[in-house]
Amino acid sequence: MGSYLTRPLKTPRLWVDYFESFSCECRVYGRLEEECREDLAVRAYGYLLITPEQEFEVGKRSRPANPSDNEPDDDLFGRADEPLFSDRPVHSIVKELVTEQDHFTAADVAQSWSDVEDLHSLGILIRDITVGNYLGGKLIDFSRA
């Protein structure tokens, strides 16, 4: 192990690219599709990327009307505190709209446990399983997987 520990750490940018919520979710949905196990989560339809020009326009339109102000909100998407993210496009997974608001009950535990075991067997580790990550009996958040 000694020689392994002398290797330099990877760049912060590489860590951002790998551990970013969007990247985590993309890998999970890709793996579920690869294994034909998309039933383990809410359906994903694809993703959206917002160009810098679109981000500028959204920022401009989301501000209170002021004819003398042509500048959009500098931090509309709250990325100023995360410098490694600030130059990346705004992006999001487009998922099935789940409107069922049933509360998570004890009866849901067995199916949820089975789903988590199936995810683990596919090599997918969910690092933040909470009641809030379930909606309509399906996992909806893989941002830390």
C-alpha cells in the first residue's frame, strides 16, 4: 500500500466531474437501462443543458422589470459559492412527473428494501437513502449514488 499512497491526488476538477449530482444520476440511469431494471426508479427521459446565452436570458427575464438594467442575476442558480461548478452549464435530468403524494409507510419498507438490494446487486450504491428520496413508491433521487 505504501507505493499506492505516494501517488498524487487527482485534480479537484476530476472530482467535480465524477461526484457532481448530475453525473451520479446519469451513471445510475445508464446502468438501470443497461440492465433493463428501469423499474427500480422513476422514469428518466433525458436531460437538458442550458447554454450560457440561455442562462443569461433566464436571468434577465427573472429579474424585476427595470429598463436601465440589462444585466441578469449574477448567481441565479446559486453557484457562486462553488467555484468549480461556476463555469459548467446548468443541466438537469428530465424525469417522470410523480404526483402521488402518499406518505411512506411501514408497508413500503419491504419493497424499498428489495429495491435497494437489487440496486446494490447492480453495483449502484445509494449514499443518501431517506424517506424524502421516495415518491409514489419509487426512488426519485440518485444525486449521491
